[in-house]
Amino acid sequence: MTGVTSRAGFIWAALLVAGLSGCGGGQAEAPLDNLTAEQIYKRGELALETDKKADGAIRYFSEVERLYPYSEWAKRSLIMQAFSQHKAKKYEDARGSAQRYLDLYPAEEDAAYAQYLLALSYYDQIDEVGRDQGLTFQALQGMREVIEKYPDSEYARSAMLKFDLAFDHLAAKEMEIGRYYLKRGQYTAAINRFRTVVQDFQTTTHTPEALHRLVEAYLALGLTDEAQTAGAILGHNFKSSPFYDDSYRLLTGRGLSMEAQGQSWLSSVYAQVIQGKWL
């Protein structure tokens, strides 16, 4: 390479050649036992850049830990191992490495990142509403720990955003099931799901629809007081929502108003909303 005259440049070029020969051409790689911890670590960094699956990086970082377990490089390698496993979508392995880092180095600067990576390994598996919600609960718990334990870290803000998204995901699951019951005329079962959204997930984007679906379900059961109260809450808090217009047409079409009526769990919600409080 023209212009590469420094020792650092020579070492980098040599590492690149070693990394590429190890990946492709059939040349046997020199035993890692003959390399220093730093050299193996650098190979891991190089593999992380060149190997899309990150398997090579995982191997190198693991070997640093195995061969030099009490070194500073072993500490660095453990967090990089967790990162590489996450990149390779080996989420369970990533969680194991991140937790091990937290157990061994709880006071280190990278502990915040290990905690975040632990939570992220759950969060990144939440790819569909229909999946097991246990992962979502785990992600929520993990993100909460990042926020509470490391509020001043660079990961706290990202954890807050992902916490809100995961919380919204749980509400979406309740709505999906509620709509399923509603379409099949199982109104009581549907109401229970929509009630959960209104009471437990009221800060999510799904609350306006949940209130509207309650109007639909209660009207189908002939429970007009509850339907009107759900409409009143919808009108008070979400008047700009298209779901308000839908509920308004449903209620007024039957000669009913969007005003709180009777005594029910919705009456308590309405009273709290009017007083400027939410559940």
C-alpha cells in the first residue's frame, strides 16, 4: 500500500490480511494461544466489521475471555461478545453475556450498556402483535431497570422511548383480542379487553379506539348508560379523534347523548377525568 509507512498502519494491514485469510481461502489460522489478548481482541473488532453474521467476532471475543480471564481485555471482550451475539440475533446468548458482565463488573462504565443490551435483546424479539407477550413484559422490565439504575446514561432516553413502544404493544394485543371477540358477538369478553386498555394502558394511542369499541359493545348489549358514559369520556379527552365521530353517530342515531349516565366502572373513570385526573 503506497503511503502506509507507520507501524500502526502496518499492523492494521497485517491484521486485515490475517482476518481475510482466516475467512476464506483455506489457509489455517495460527493458534490463538500464541497471540496476546489485545491481538485477539483486535481480530474480533475486525471480524465484527467484515463478518455480517458476527460469528467470527463472537469466537474471538470468547477466546480472549478464555485465554486471559483476568485481564482488562477480557472485560472489554465480554461486553463486545454480548454486542456481537445481539448483532447475530443470538438473543439468549446475548442476554447471558450481558448478565454475566453485570454480575462481574456492576460498577464499570459499560454496566449501563450491558443493562440496555439485556433489555434490547427482549425488545428486538417483539416483531409481531401476535407473538408471546412474555417477551414484551421482559422488555418493559429491562427498560425500566435501565431508566431507574442509569438515569444519567446515554441509554436512558432510548430506553424510555422503547418502554413506551413496548407498552403500546401490549395495549395493541388487548385491542386485537377485543376486536376478535367483538366481531363474533362475544360482547362481554370484548368489553373486558377494552376495559383493560382504558384502565391499564390509558397513556397509549389505543385508548380512543378502546372507548369507541366499548360504545359499540355496550349498545349491542342494550346497556345504554355505559355506552353513553364511554362516549362522554371519549368526547372529553379525544374529541379530535375519528373514533369520537363514529361514537357520536352511533349514540345520536339512537337518540342518546354523549353524557355520563348511571353508576359503573366507567362512571368512576369519567369523574376522574373531569377532575383533571387520570387513572
